[in-house]
Amino acid sequence: MPPRRKGSQPLSPNGKSPDELVSATAARQWGAFTGAQARTAGLTQRQIDYRVSVKRWRREARDVFVLSGTRKDWQQAAAVACLSGPVGTVASHLTAAAVYGLAKAPAEAHVTMPRKANGERIRGAEVRRADLSAGDKAVKDRLACTSPVRTVLDCAELLDQEGLGDLVDSALCRKLMQPGRLIRETEGARRGARGSRRAGLGRLLEALEVWRSGAPPGSPPEASCSVA
């Protein structure tokens, strides 16, 4: 191995420079990364600030950055929102639905964070609060998000009957969950729900009615599954 030039960055045990390590981390997170991840890679705060000043990196939120030149899209916005939130923040609602290919991504990322955590660093996102269980969370396409079932339950509050019916049919045709499980989860969640969430879960149960015995031949859900 050739000698390292004076002033160059020290290499990690696997022979990668801090910038290479940061780039590898960003590649797993839609171009986004945290200052903590950069410091773990071996960069000082002064070096981080320099990379921002010369526009090598772009600061998106406090201590959250993206690599310049990476495409700005809804996935990156969701990753930034999750990284800028407290531990346990995940993409949810219509953003999670977009992750699963069930809906168009909203203009602002939808994220859910723990109820009692501080989310003041989150910018450019619609934030909900909930204490999600491990079963309510997943990782899909490099994004931390709610599970398919939790995603459908959450979207019930935001969609009208027609939109919710389309979402349910798409989720079940894609076999993201079994109809029986979604029905049981909806019934259980509705018992403790109030206000607009309870009303949304009621609409969801209506959308699921045709699926209670499986989509019958000739029904709209069965037809949409056949087309898919």
C-alpha cells in the first residue's frame, strides 16, 4: 500500500476514507445522513461545516445532510424527516403507502414519532405521534416505515370511502397481508379509537366487508386482482 500523503484523511480499518464511509451510508438512506454518522466515520464538526460551505453537502435540517448532486425526491424527503426526528421516527400514512406502491406520495412527508419525544428538528413534514410496537414497524426500499397493516389503518383516517376501497383492494391483491388479519386489526383498533380515527376505521371496515369471505368472483376487488 502506498504511503498516505501528508494532510490526507486517515483510513478506516477496511481501507476507506471518512468521505467514502459517509457516501456508503448515504447510499443506504436515499442520499441523506446525519452529522452523528459523519462524525462516526471520522470527520470533525469543522470538516462537516467545510463540506457544507463548499456545497459538497447540503444541510436539510439540524445535523442532517444530503450529498449534493443526489436527486431530490419524495423518498429522500422522507429519509431526511426520519433522520431529523427522534429515535423511532418512521415514514407513515400516505408516505408509507407510497413506499408499498399503494398511493401517490404526498407533497410533504408523513412521519410518526414517539408520543413523548421531542420532534422540534423535523422540518417539511406532517408529524403524527404514536408509540408504535415492533410489529407496527418495517423497513422497505431503504426507508424505515410503518408495517403494511399499520399503514392501511393510518390511511383510513385520511381517505374517503372510494380512495380507501382502492387502497384496501391494492394492498390485499398484492398480498401485503391476509384479509382476516386486516379485519381483526381494524376491529381491535376501532374499539379504542375516537373522533376522526374511529370514523376512518369504520370506513375501513366497510371497505373490507366484501373481503370477509374472500373476494367473490365478479366483485370489483376480484376484478382488480385479476387485472393486477
